[in-house]
Amino acid sequence: MRHIPYVGSGPYCYANSFAMLLGGQAPSTAIIEVATGGTFGMQIIGGTMVFFDAYGWNPEVGFDQALEAIGWTSTVSRGGDADEALARLARAAASGPVWVGPLEMGHLRHHPEMTGPIGADHFVVVLDVTDERVLVHDPHGYPYAQVPVDDFLAAWRAETVDYGDPYTMRTHFRRVADVADADAIRSIVPTAIERLSMHTDTEMPPGSLGNGEAAERVAQMIEAGAGAGLREHLIYFAIRVGARRLSDTADCLLLAGFPDAAEIAATQARLVGSMQYPMVVRDFTAAAAALRELAPTYDRLQAALVQRQRSGRPE
């Protein structure tokens, strides 16, 4: 089946936020997302939390790499107490929009049904700060959302997000090089190979697994009933973002001259996307079968990237 690029909504909060800050010079969100290196792999963290992204990877790990790959830089600030952070944010927002996160999504009550922390990370663009509210472009579908200051600060502390530092923000985005999209993706292929090798500097908790082993373990968890919130996590977030990332990865690899790897990534996208309906209707046998078909594709993708790299510069 021929791969067709996906266009539509999806939980691409940090890529969309970067695109807003970079403005008319921004590459596509697909390029930004894939340039983080996070799309190459699968992981189960601590035996419970499942993501279709690279073993040991989290969004913050890939941000500077993505900016460098596309020819941009920014200034990062983080930490301090709440009053200091809010004052720093207000000063920055007075000069222009500010990229902020991770935030704990559950404290952002302009999202329907959010009443407290849910352990979900989020990123927004802050436009203005007053004593009462923070004005944001929230890429989850809420332009010009007004967030009460106390709610925003609770979210920005990110106490229930499993990576990053409190009160992190980025300002002073500058373009330092004119990088073609294909060259940006070619530059991160060595990182992609490393990620697929499951080499990581991140200390992973006991029970963590990656790639094929992760796919097999999650298949077993689904066959056992997909309890403890696993079904909900998959149908509301992980499958949606996983399938889109892999679809974008296929597009980017093809653009960069890696057709064999692109075909494998497209297969991965179809397999992950095929899980949505079975998981919603609780056809756990079908969802588990898709994961077992997915399991060997990570080694195949790594081999295809290595072979193409060794054969010379892709055209």
C-alpha cells in the first residue's frame, strides 16, 4: 500500500509551539518532530508507561538537537521560585512570545475535564502575563486561552511530569544557518541509528524495555486486559502521536534520500495506527497482533539506515 503523508490534528504540542515561535521561517512540524530523534524506537518506562518513541528519550533530550539540525538556537532559563519565574516570564513576554514547558496538563483547566495532575506533559506559547492571568496559544486547540496565574504556576512547576525542571522556558530564538529540510534530516540519521541501538545516557527505572522487547511486553499487557489506565493512555494519546510521528518519519526519510528506511517507517505507522480501533472496541487480540508484527521492524529500520549511510551520501 502506498504511503500518503498525513495532514490533520494531533498531539504535537512542542513541535507546534516551536513552529509558532519560528514564524514564517519555520520548517514543517514534521521536520521539527523528526529532528528531535525521538521518533526512532519504542519504550515502556518502569514496566508501565508506554510510548512509541526512542528508548531513554524524552522531549527535552531532543530540543537542542532539533534546533541545531534546522539551523536555529534559543536561550533556556529554568528554576527559581514561583515569584521569580513569573517575573522572568512577564519580562520576556513583554518583548515577544515565549516557549514554555513542560507543563502539567492536568492543571490547565481550559482543557475540558481537567481538575488536577494526570502526569501528562504539555508545551505552550505565552503571549502576555498580568497579575491575574497568563495568555497563551495552546497548540492543543486553544488559541488565546486565558489561564489563571495560580493554575499556570502549578502546571509550570511540573511536579508530576517525569522529566525536565520547574519553570523552564525558551526565548531569543535566532536563525543561525540556512538548512535545507533534507539536510536537517540527514544530520540526525547518526542519532537515529544510536537511538535504535537503545544506547542512552538516561537512567531508566527497573522494568524498562525498548523496541521489540517493549512491543512484546505491551502485547502481553493488552492481552491481560490493558488495565491500570493502559487502554486509555493508548487510545487518547500514545497511538495517535505514535502513528503520526512514524508517518512523518517516513516522509522525512524519503525526502532525505533513505527510501528503504522510509518504507519501514511507513509500515510502522500503519501498524501503530491500526491499533486504534481494536483498542477502542476492546479487541485486544488484534491490537496485540499488530504489536508483535511491529516488534522486528526496529532492527530492520536500524539496518536500513546503517546500510544507506555506509553506501555514501544519500541523493
